[in-house]
Amino acid sequence: MSAFKAYFADLKRRQRTSLIVASVCAAGVSIAATTLLGLSGWFLAGAAIAGAAGGAVMMAFNYLLPSAAIRGLAIARTVMRYFERLSGHTAALRTLAELRPWLFERVSHTPLRLSRGEASARLVQDVGQLENAVVAQSHWASALGGLIAALILTLLLSPVATLIAAAGIGALIGLSRRVAPTATTATTGLHELGALKNSVHETLPFLPDIAAYRLSERFMARLSEQEAALRTAREAQARSESLPVLLNLSVLAVTLSLIVLTHAHAAMPMLALGLLVTTVAFEATGPLLKAMAQTRLFAEAEARVAELGDAEAAKPAPRTGSVLRFGAHDYDLGPQMRLLIHGASGSGKTRLIEALIGLRPMDEVPGLTALPALRFSLSPQDAPVLNGTIGDTLLMALSPQEIAAETPETLTARVWAALEAAQLKARVVAMPKGLHQWIGDGGVTLSGGERKRLSLARALLRQADVLVLDEPTEGLDATTEAAVTEAVEAHLKRTGQGLILISHRPGPRRLCDQDLAIDAAFLLPRLVREVQG
């Protein structure tokens, strides 16, 4: 059994009590509903006949006990339905509350071979299917409870009626099993949804270019094709899911017709009871047939999620001391280290620092043989920001424990100090909501230079041994660059952090007194292996 399937099975095992309660209540709901409808049919038909027979018969008709039984069954059904939903969904929500963080943590440490859109579709759509699978575990008990109650009640009409009802239900289940493979093979649109999401993710950063070059028609045509493919897949799924419903109605009509034909001379109240409980019996098979049809969908969803959960995470490289060993040179990343990594564009500078902080396996960087056991704070070249507020993006630098350990006043002061060092304080102060200002999808309301400085402020806010800055002043004018450089220098003196810098600009480079040069041949062995692979 895979690691994911074992973990998921253990999560469900921990919710066994809630699932058993949900199943018992589901069976009780079906029994109460079946009995309620059968009794109601008998009562209404009997009352109608008594009323038509005259006042004397009407006065003799006992309507109090059936009325009390109907009310009692209705109350019992409502109460058990409440506890069924409460227990079943509680089990599902508690299971998923542990599963989602576990899965996300593993995925975040694994180099995915999926597009962002497809990975998102798997995490959202397939994990949702697993939640449905937990809830659906009570469907079997619900169906069995309703079927058993219906078959017992049809005995009150006649054993023949019971045999006809049982034969009809058996035929329905048998035919549904033949139809089920066709229904479950219908695509859920996972790949189509992933492709559409991926296209949207890829398109959003280029909205200014699309508007400037008038490319909207071209991009919309591509998105329209993918949306049409998704719609086609969903329509095919809807058609396949309608087959069991049509089959249920058809077999039910035949079964009821046979009961009427074979019991034409039976007492009307008993015939009404038999017909209604048979109808309820067919309705009770709905959850059972749905569970049968979804078994394969659940298994496929579990297999796709297991592919993510079982993916082997990159093994962290061994780290000792504070020494970075690259080629024949050792660099001690102590508090006074000011190391400049330089080389031509594309030579592998960013790849080196990604390996340094643990984002890449060490063996992807030729010449790198030792990594320091230090904490790093990174301001990357692409400067990503959250789809949230200024404060949301900055507080990513701190752990929940660090945030809880400080007073709101102290924390706010640290945030403003980081913004001031990044030369962004005045801009944030001028915003209507300050730190609570929503900055849009990926910081779309900010300029490129502002996103860069926001990323720098986040890196300065984090308490780490070494500050790693990848092109920290890219996109800034000379005056702002000089101010940022001076602020970073003051920050390093105040905190005692080491510095690793990648920059092509002379202003920030003056902060460093050591250099590590990477030539064009740095990545050649790795690139050759990737091409050959």
C-alpha cells in the first residue's frame, strides 16, 4: 500500500465511531421514511374509504393511532437525519482537515512534473472527491435499511408483491452494474480544467502586453477552445450520470404495473401501502447505485492524489558548520561575510542560491560539495507577492510562533521599519488602508519596482543568519537604488547578518568584499544530462 493510501486509511479509521453513527442513523432514516410513507398511504386510503362508507364507519375508524405513528416516524426521521449529517460530515471534515495540510506539505517539498493548473485541479477537485467518498460510506447502510423495511412491509400486501418488488430491485441493481462502467469512465474534466487553469495563470502576467499589442482575440480564442473542451467533458459526464436515473424510473414503472395487475382485487389501503413502499424501496437504492457508480471515480481520484502524496521529496543535502564549498574554494558565511556571486546571464547564479537555501538538490549544481547549516532569508529575482494585503505578504517572513511571541505594537513597528529600509514606507503610508491595502492578484496594483521592494522588505523582516538578495535593485532608479543600498548596509550592521548578493549593478555590489565567479560552463554538465535524459 502506498504511503498516501495508508495515511488516508488511518485517518478514516480514526473517525470510525463517527462513521458508524452516521451509518446507523442513515439506516434508521431510510427505515423511518419507508415505514412513514407506507403507513401514510394505508391511512389515507383507509380514511377515504371510511369516509365514503358513511358516518357510522367513519366514527368507528381509528385515526388517532396511525396519526400518532406518522408524527412519531416523521420526528424520528428528522432527528436521525440530523445526526447522520452531523456525524458523516464531521468525520469527513476532520479527515480532510488533516489530509490537506499533510498533502500540501509533501507537495511543497517535491519537484512536481505537473502544470500549476493540473496540480491545482488535483488538489481541489480530487481531494473534494475524497471528502465525498468519506460521506458516501453511510450510503450503503441507508440503502439496505430502506430495502429491508420495504420488503417486510410489502409482505402485508402479499408474498407475491414482495417477490415482485425484490425481483424489480434485483433487476435494477443488475442492470445498473452493467451501465455503471460506462458512467464511471466518463471524464470528470480534470485534464481540461487543469489546461484551462494553466492557460489563465500563464495569461494574467501578460495582460498589459495583450492590451498593448491587441492580442486579446488570439488569447481568447485559445481559452474559448479549452473552455469548450471542458464543457464537452462535463456534458458527457452529465449524460452518463443520467442513465441510472432513467433506468430506475423505467424498472420502477414496470414493477408497479406488475403489482397492480396481480393485486387488482386487493384491499385499496393495502395496495396503496405496497405501491408506496415499493416506490420508496427503489428510491432507497439511489444512494446505493450512486455509491456503486462513484466507486471507480473515488478510486481514480485517490490514485491521482496518491501520485502527489507518494512523490519522493528531494532529499536535503547534508549541512555542517557555516562553510559553503564551491569548486576548490571554501566560503565561511559568518556574520561578516559579504559575498558577491557574479557571472553572465544564464550562467547559473540563481540556481546556485536555490540549492544553497534548499530549493534544489545539491547535485543539480556542478562543483557544489558542501552547504552551511544556516538560516537564510531570500529576496528572489522574480519577487512574488501574495494575492492579499501588504501585511499578508510581509508576515510570510515570520512563523506563527514568532508572531504570537510579539505584541501587536512591536510587530507593527518591525514591519514599518522593514518597509522604511526597503524605501517603500512612504508609498504604503499613502495607501488608503496602509498595511491592510489589498494589492490584487500577484500584486498587480503595484509597479515592478514596488513589488521588488516589498519582497526586499519581507526578506529584511525575517530573522536569519544570512540575507540572500537576487538583483535587489532591479527596476529602481539611481536615487532609490542608492537609498536601498544604504539601508541594507545599515541593516546588516545592526543585525550582524551575512550577505550573499547577486547583482549586475555597481551600486549594491559595493556592499561585498568577496566574490564567487561563475562562468558560462557552470551549467554545461547538468544541461547535457537533461538533454540526454
